[in-house]
Amino acid sequence: MSEKEARTILQSYQEEDGETGESYHLEVKECISTTGEQYVFLCSVEGQEAEYAVMKETGDVLVVPT
């Protein structure tokens, strides 16, 4: 998977807030790390505080609040 493919997947990724039930998407800011198996992106959630998103080669997404 290329960085461009990972960005495309993250930009269409949506996660649901367990408390409010609202879904939100990630705005990808920059790729801050890459290995052969995953990419780590600095993101914002609909214009709010930054979060990290890990895009794994398997297509799994892990969002880590800062």
C-alpha cells in the first residue's frame, strides 16, 4: 500500500462517538512516520484538536487521541 492509498482510505474513514452516537471523519494533515507495514498520520477531527491515525498494511485503522 502506498502513502497515497493510505491517505485515501483515511479520508473516507468514519468513526462513531460512543457517547453521542455522532459519526465523524478525519482530516489528514501529514504523514509523520512510515514503515513497510504501516503509516502514522497527524490528523484533525472535523477541525478540532489533532489526533494520530495509524493505517496498517492490512487496511485496519487505529485512531489515537493526543
